[in-house]
Amino acid sequence: MASLVDQYVAGLDDARKAEVLAIDKLVREAAPELEPAMTSGMLGYGPVHYRYATGHEGDTCRIVVASRKNYISIYVCGGDENGYLAEQFKSKLPRADIGKGCVRFKRLGDLDAEALKELLGKAAVCAIPS
């Protein structure tokens, strides 16, 4: 039976397959305890149920990888007393477009792999914002 990662990358072009497989390797090294899962048609790691103080709740994953038309997104669900994790890595990942919970980039080679690995490791264990 094909793994979820294999199923996800099957529909990607060859160049993007290599990028997503390299990201998968980084996630597995940084957060080996997170199980792969599909979430909203994207490749996720570490399924989690969240509930905000407003009462809104849902299911997602701690880390989500999405191959978009012009870039790759890595969504990081988590934060600490210093704010959202992804935002905390803006200076360490200057070639990425970073939002509150998202790191967007064209090529993985443009990023500092160790900094990205550090972010992914923190995402595996941090609190989910409420």
C-alpha cells in the first residue's frame, strides 16, 4: 500500500516531487513522532484537534505541506509566549515569505535547512494557539 506521502506526490511534476520529498525528509528528521495525514487535500503531520476561546473548533495538523502553483507552503500550527512560530523565524528564513503560520517559498534550496528543521521541531511540541 502506498504511503500518504507517495499518494500526495504522485500528482506533482517531477521537480516539485523532489522538493516535497525533501521537505518530508526534513519533517521526519525534525519531528519523527508526527504521523503523516491528509488534511484538506494537503499533506499534514501530527493530526490535532483545536478549540479557540470563541468556541470555534476543528481538525488540522501541526505541520502541513502544500504544493501551490507558484510556490510551496509549509503551515505551522503553533506558538508560544513570543507569538506564532512561523513569524519568529522571519530573520532565520529571509528568502521566504512568512505569515503568522505559513512559510512560502519557491525552492527549498533557497532556505536555511537547519533553521527550517528547528522550526519544524518546535512545531511538533508547541502549544496550539487558542
